[in-house]
Amino acid sequence: MPEQVDGALKMYGMAMGPFEMGDLAGNDIGWLVRKSRGLTDPATRPANIRYCEIGDKMCAAGRLGHKTGKGWYKYDKSVKGAIVDGEVAELIKEHRNAVGAPQHTVTDAEVIERCLYPLVNEAFLTLEESIAARPSDIDVVYTNGYGFPDWRGGPMFWAETEVGLPRLLATIRRYQAQFPNVPHWRPSQLLVNLAEANEPLSAWEAHLPGRAGLPGRAKL
């Protein structure tokens, strides 16, 4: 449920979780982006990509966040903060039943893995594609611009020192096997090269795809 996801990420060190952030910014912003990309219409979205319609149904029902008094949570001017809303739990249950998704217990550790490991994987891709110049630049951006807890050092530092690159890769591959139609679980080739060689993040440049006979970037 939204409150567990947000709670786990706040315990990790974030100022707020993604559902609280969505309500604050306005859930219709992401909805309009999805519409512009043809994702909200089953006829135009890629058939081989997993897509969740819960956010779209929320917006269609007028649950846009703070500005409408309800979103992933409900809001009351006389009460400080977000209020857990049973209507959202019912909407999620209805969607789960409609798509035949089995219910299972999700731990806070799984929440962290499924929210932050794809972020780190994408960071490795930005290094592959020369979008970022070095891992420390990514950490600086996230700690200073995106609210990543600075005491964890940033996503790249955290991934190496607290998670470990081999464990990170193994977990991403496990989720990739579980969700093969979710693109963000396709591991970065740079991450694969470093983790399989058991090399530190500081050696990243020597393990860029295509260098010294290493595998090239995986095709999408």
C-alpha cells in the first residue's frame, strides 16, 4: 500500500515517499506525460511492456492530490499531513483482482530494492552513455538536488559500500527473471562488468562496455 512504500523510504532517509510526492506535485502531471506517450491507451502502448493502470484510474476519478483534497491519500485542512484512505486500498484490490495478480506480503527491504535498485541501475547507464562524467557527480546531484539522504553518500556510494555491486546485480537479475517485461530490470552492462569482475566502482572506466574486449552495451 502507498503508506508502506512511503514509510519504508522515509525510514531509509528520504524526506517523503513517492506517493506523498505525487500528491504534492499533482498526480495529473505524470498522467499527462503518460497520455502524451500513448501509454494510457492499450491500443497504443507497447504490448510487451508491463503497465499499471492504477495511477490513471486515480486521476480519472479526480484524485489528483493536494489540489483536489485526495490522491493516494486524502487531506483535511484541520489535520496535518496525509490521511490513509480506504478507497485507495479498495482501488488497488480491484485492480489486482482484475489482472489476476497474486497478493503477497511485501517487506520494507523489498520496497527499498524495488524503488532504489532501478535508480542505481539507471545511474550506471548514464555513465555508459557519457551523460554523467563520474559516479561522484551522480551522488552530488542526488544528495543536493533530489533529497537523497546525504549521510548515505549518494546512490552510487550507497550501492557500493552498503549493498555491494555483486549483490546489487544478483538482485536486479532476480527481479528481471520475475518481471521480464519491465525494462528497468534490464541490468546495465557496466554494472555487469564490474560486479562479475568483483571490481570496485573506482575502476568503472576500465570496464565500460566495448573496452578491452568487454561485452558491448546490451541492445534494447
